[in-house]
Amino acid sequence: MFGHSLGGVTTASAMYEDQRIMAGLSIDGDVTGPVVTAGLDRPYLLMDLDRTSRRKLPELETFWTHLRGRRLNLATRGAAHISLCDLEVLLPQAAPLFGWTPAQLTDQIGTLAPQRATAVQRAYPTAFFDLTLRHRGHLLDEPSRRFPDVVFIP
């Protein structure tokens, strides 16, 4: 299961309640409820941004320390909350309709180019589920030269 923003919150909570969910991925989401201290025993990927980094959200850090399955925390440099969803590509096209300046657009989507954000969106969730469910792939083994914007967080 995976989710963006509140969908990430839902992913962790749903995994806590339902053992049938074999792996979880949160894209720029927090955690809340009993899963924070109970943790999970299945693979979990946290793709965070500065807004939801573990160092800024104590609940997320507590949750991280209680994860007992494979865990991985990635960040994407230059990304904003919308960078890892469809709006990353749509907002630059719509910005003139909204009368947004380049700075206002950057506030929304960050400085990561939409093509790079889309490449990250496609590669890393796919690699995570390929690895955890199909036991194949190596993108998550270490930082990749193909994706210099993606940072592995210990």
C-alpha cells in the first residue's frame, strides 16, 4: 500500500490494523495513532521532504525507531509537497492561468524539474515494491548516479 500526504498517514495506520498489507510506502506523509509507538514488522519506505522529515516531526522519528521490518528513508532534493504527485507536471502548465509568478510556482512545486520529479515518482516506488514483493532489483541498495536528487537518509 502507498499514499501521498494523508495517504501516507493512512498507509501506516492501515498496515497496523491489517497484516495482509505486506509493504508500505509513505510519500511526504506523517504518522499518527497507535502505530507511532507500536511500529510495524513489514517493509516500509518513507519518501520525505523537508516538511515531513523525521528531524522535524517527533512522531515520525518515534515511528521510525519502532519499525522492525526493512526500512528505508529517502529524500528528494529540491522537491516540495506537490513534487511527488501529478500536480508537479500540471501546475507549471496552469500557473499562467492562475497569474502566478515564477516564485509563486516554485513555492508550490519546489526547484526540482518536473521531468526529474516524474522520474523519481516512477522509479523509487516501483523499485520498492519490486524488491519487497518480487525480491528483485537493486535501485534501493545505494544512491544512484541516475537519480542524484534522491538522498538516502540513515
